[in-house]
Amino acid sequence: MTHTPADLGAVLTRIADALERLAPARAATADFTQADAFIWHADERRLEAVPRVSRVEMELLKGIERTRDLLMDNTLRFARDLPANNALLWGARGMGKSSLVKAAHASVNADMAREGKPPLKLVEIHREDIETLPALMSLVRPAPFRFVIFCDDLSFDADDTSYKSLKAVLEGGIEGRPENVIFYATSNRRHILAREMVENERSTAINPGEAVEEKVSLSDRFGLWLGFHKCSQDDYLAMIDSYIAHFAIPIAPETLRQEALEWSTTRGARSGRTAWQYVQDVAGRLGVSLSEPPAAPR
């Protein structure tokens, strides 16, 4: 069967269209003046503006004063075009790791507004999209703003190799991390990697020391490590007192203390999240509306 030039042209066109569909989507341009916070949609290679960030006011975050001050100082220096470090916030669940990142972003932007300087932009990338970081970096690199790229609950499992993409972006690539970008992550693990992941590498590798070193070195890319530990009873009660005062919830101090301690005992944990859950319960029982509640600490 003889094919005419028109037939061959149609076949080539279909092949080109198929290859175009298989190729990674090009990153769309973004209007960074729309908002101060964005979410990265990796499948579409685009940023979605977030007009209102769900966050906790800085003054409501109790029991983490030292880590708060360290992160604030680092973020403020970066916003002012001064040297700053990537930050890893690690430790106990529900103690305000991601809440602190969002509160620091809002607080720093309040300072930037007073100083007449451009706002700092916050971009959230989901953990499963880490491999698309190079595309995101290419999108924000030429922008006339400074960016905190934020990944909440970052961790890697045994069969996951996307941590290599993160290592390359943070320090090791030819281009390196853009000067207008800093990376913040929260994790329940100090070294981000699962313990069994490290132990498996040690037991199966030809050179166990080198294999483990490569994986653990990921956390070394973060110059600022901030640990969050389980809170004491006093810190837990201080968190609740702060919320109660903020929302003017009418409850006797003795009743509040007794109920709050019982609440934490029945849940087997004391944390910022547990404190907020109790405040929601007592506000509901007393008919107090939390019309603009802060997000539960994370």
C-alpha cells in the first residue's frame, strides 16, 4: 500500500501530538501580585493564589517561644535580602510546627508593609510533588519577590527516591537554589527519613556507612533545625488560657483547669492541637461562636 505525502504528514502530526501529551506540562506564568500565598499544583505546573491563609495568630502560640524567635529572625533576615538558612521544624505532632511557619510569614509581612518593602511570598508544595521542585523553582526564580517554599509533613519511605530531587534543589544542582528562595519543611522525623529506611540501607549496602550518610545528609541541607517536643502541663494550660481569653469564653478558672486536664487525660496527649480541640468543645457547650477561629496547631 502506497502512502501519499498527505497521509505521512497526518501520521507525523498524530505522533507529534501524542508526544506533546506525554511531555511534562510547561509551567504557567503566575501573577504574584494576586496574593501573598500560593499552592503549587504540580500536575498542571501552576500556582493557585490563596487570598486568605488559615493560620493562628502569633500571640496564641504558647510554649514555643525560643523556636518562634529563631524562625522569626531567620525569616525576617531573608525578607530583608540578608543571608538566611533553610529550616526544618521537626518533632511532636500537634505542637504548632506548620502554624508557626504561617504565623511567621504573616508577622514578617506586617513588618515589610511598615518598612515599605515588597511582601514575602509563601508557596506550599505537597510532599508527593517534591520531584517537581525544579519546575517550581524555574517559575519563581525570575520573579521580583522573595519566596518561602513550604512543605508540610515531609518524610520519605523506603522505596522513595524523590529525596534526591530535594537534595539537588536545596544545594547541589548546577544552578543551585535561587537567591530569592528559601525552603521550610515540617516533619515528625528529625532526619526526615524513616528509621527502618536508614537501617535497611545499613544492612544491605556494600558500604553501609556511605549509603546511610547519603540519606541522612538530606537533613544537613537545612541550616536551621527547630525541635518541637511534647508540652508540659503548664504549657498546655497556658495554650488553653490564651484561647479562652482571645475568644472571651465565660468559664470559671477552676472549672476550666479541671476540664482541660481531664480532656488531655482521656486523649492520652497534651499538645496545641489537643488544647484547641478542648476550646472548640467548651465554646460549643457555652454557646460561644468562634466566627474566625485560628486553625488547629499542626
